[in-house]
Amino acid sequence: MRHIPRTAALVAALAAATLALSGCSAGFTGSTGASDSGGASQLAPQAADGGSHGSADEAASPEDRALVVTGEITVTAEDPIAAAAKATEIAASVGGRVDARTEYAPRDGQAGSATLTLRVPADQVDEVRARLDELGTVDHTDFSTVSVGERRRDLDSRITTLEASIARFTAWLATADTTGDLISLETAIAERRGELERLQAEQRSLEDQVAMSTITLTLRSAALAPSEGPTDFWEGLATGWNGFVGFWSGVAVALGVALPWLVLLGIGAAVAVVLVRRAGRTA
């Protein structure tokens, strides 16, 4: 096996350090990365989210387009808790899931509320939206679409470049003949593998956002209306009787609370009267 000269190994190590600092670890900054062999290779430019790159995605082939759909729906339902259970069933029926769910019990004249974060397949958003609208009265709807096709292509390019770089440095590692060269090459490979793992995680997250759209569903209830007053004689009589009983029940409760104090005060007053009479007789 042919051994590379010490000078060539050091040059390779320096090239590795340069590429690690200026190319791979730059993230999505649009900087130019150095080539492992000493030449310059222009990495893919930064891809920004949003409509500013919509024309680029439109020019790309249909399979290269990528859209992230997110939405918010606010619905007033008679029973928000039951409606939340139905929303969960709707998401599951199309192959989706519930990433978060918060419920509040009924109180203060309301029937409770619930907030759900639904993840549904992107091609089922319209169907799910229509079914969620049937849970009650729709108060608010807001959906947006963000194009990330260029960002996805940029990630693919950077990952491919890093994989090729790691392969070349691994091959050089087999021909290194000094400890210093081994350390330099292993450090460069470790840095590239760390950056590769980060980009692959970002790629998986992006693909999940494209494949599964996010819908935030808020379910709330209208305040319960106060009960109406009596509308005929018998309802008036019943209301009056209930008021009469309620009044005397309140009086009885108050008397029960005050009775021990009244007894104590009575005993004190009786003792005071006895003492005053004795003092008068003595005088």
C-alpha cells in the first residue's frame, strides 16, 4: 500500500479544517464551502421560507415542490369536551394524530373548552377542515401555505456534499502515517459527522411538516343564559314559596350560628344583675 507524504497529509488536514469551519458548519447562511481536494465548490444557497421563492418552486418539477400547510380553527360548540373527542376521531380516521390536547372543565356559566393540535396528512386537509366545521359554529378560520421546496433541495445538496466529504476523509485516514495526521483527520471526520446528523434531523423534521399538516383547533362554549322568570300563576306561586322557604331557612341558619353567643351573653348578663343587686343590698 502506498503511503502519502507527510506534507500531503498535513495539506489534507488543513483543507479538512478549512472546510469544517467555512463550509459545512455554516448552516443555511449561503456561504461558499471549500473542497476537500483544495478546489472550490459552490454549495447550494440559502433557501428562505415563505412566498419570496414561490416562483422558483413553480419552475421546479411537481415532485420537487414542497408545501407546509398550517391552520387555525375556532369553533363554538354546545359541549366542547365531547366535540374534542369527535375531533380526535376525525384526525385518526384519515391517518392523523393529536400532538397536544388541553381541556378545561365547565365553570362560571360555561360548558368548558378545549384546544387540540392536530396533525393530518397534507392531502386530507380539506376533508378534515370540512368535518371540523360541523362540530359547531365556526368563529374563526385561518390557513396558510409556505413553500419549502428550495429549502429541501438545499438540504439534500448539503447532505450529499457532506457524505462525499466524509467518504474522502475516511479514505485518507487509511493512508495516514503519523499520529498528528490521524488526529487531524479524525477530528475533521467527527465534525462533519456531527454536522451531517444535524442536517439529517432537520431534513426529517421538514419532511414531516410537508407530509403532515398542522391544525390548531380551539373549542369553546357560549355562556349559559340565565333562567327566565315565572310565566304563569303556578310558577309564580312556586317561586314565591321557594323564596319564603329560602328566607326562613336563612333565618334559621343565622339563629343557629348566633345561639351559642346569645347563651353566653345571657349568662354574663344574669351574673352582672346578681352582682349589682348584692352590691345594692350591702349599701
